[in-house]
Amino acid sequence: MTPASAKVSCAIALTQQGLKVARTFRVRSRDRDIKTDQERFQVINLTIGAVADSIRHEKDALQVRVNEARDLASLAAGTGVDEYLDRESEELARIREYERLMVQGDSCL
């Protein structure tokens, strides 16, 4: 067997139609097969790593947005014990929107 490839011998068979000769073909060496498999696995590993990094980045960005919504809702809600009693409807709507964003973001995390 040569290092890069190996020849498979010809097969000769006698059939009703006459002699049939199978063509010679080459196959990769064992070392070349191993190298090719390693290269393919490396591409797969790099792709999986890139996807995992992308998912982590997306999750981190979503967490930042959820935290921002939580902070804004906290500021809009105020610190007074009875502040909710005389809150304007626009401010209440804004707080509800922040709450909706927090719930939606948390469900995705």
C-alpha cells in the first residue's frame, strides 16, 4: 500500500456475456482517513463553539434589557409608601409596560 492511496486489484469474472473486468480504483490510506476525520471534527467543534458563543451573547444582551426594564420600572414606581395612590394613568401604563417587558424577557431566559 502506498502512503497516499492504495490500488485495489482488478476482478475478472466470466459471465454469460463474456469476460467482465472491474476497474481499478484508489482508496485513501488509513493515515489520510484519520487526518480527514480530524479536520471534519475540528470544523464541527468550531461551529458548535461559535453557536454557543452566539447564544451566550444573545442571552447576556437580553439580561441587560430585562435589568434596564426592571430599573426603569423601579424608578417609575417611586419610593413613597403611598405613591401608588395618586399615580397618573400615563405613569401607570409605563410601569405596566416595563413589567410586561420583564416578564417576557424572563420567560426567554
